Amino acid sequence: MGSIQSQMKTIKEELARIEATGSAGAGLVEATVSGEFLVKKISISEAAMQMEDKTALEVLITSAVNDAVSKAKALTEEKSRQVLQNIERKG
């Protein structure tokens, strides 16, 4: 079995490769976050830009980011389990 440091490095590398995209308002706003929960991209449709309602746009952006974070969390939990299982099998 490898050292705990090398195992943690493997997990961190795997998580860094994860990206999850969330959306709000039937796709008016999309957000992509990494497995490290960093926002990578925000996409705002032309229709959302024409809404002329700052508060509504803020709510859509917040909802899209929260959706992406929720998806990224689920993906990182699953990937962490897979990596740990692989490490245990090799050990």
C-alpha cells in the first residue's frame, strides 16, 4: 500500500479533473465548477441578458452555481470512493 501522502495526491489529481455544470431558468444561465469547487465558467444566454431585471438575473446565477456545486459534490464523493477502492485493491 502506498503512503498516505501519495494516496492523497492521487485523490487530489482525480478531483482536479472533475467538472460539473449546473443550470437555472431552463438553461438561461449555466455555471461550471471544478471538483475543487472553483467556478470555471458562467454562461448567460441572450434572453437572460434582455430580462432587464437585475435581481432575477442574480437569482438565476446563484441557482446555477448552487446546482453545479451540488453536482460536483456528488461526483467528487463518487470519485473519491472509486480511488480509495482502487488504492485498497492495490495494497
